[in-house]
Amino acid sequence: MSPPDGPAGRPGISRRQSRTCAGTRHNSHVPTRNSL
């Protein structure tokens, strides 16, 4: 579970982070205004 979790988790997190970054930037107006 350690070896598959490492390489498989790394690309999975990278793709998830990429979407989160893009989503946060794209929805930065809505969440940012609501958050602030």
C-alpha cells in the first residue's frame, strides 16, 4: 500500500491541486468576496 500510494497518490494530488488552484482562481471573485 505504501509503494502504490506514493506514486499513485502523487499524480492524483497534483491533478487535484491543479484543479483546486484553477477553481480558486476562477472563483476567486465569489469565494474571496464571501470569505472576506
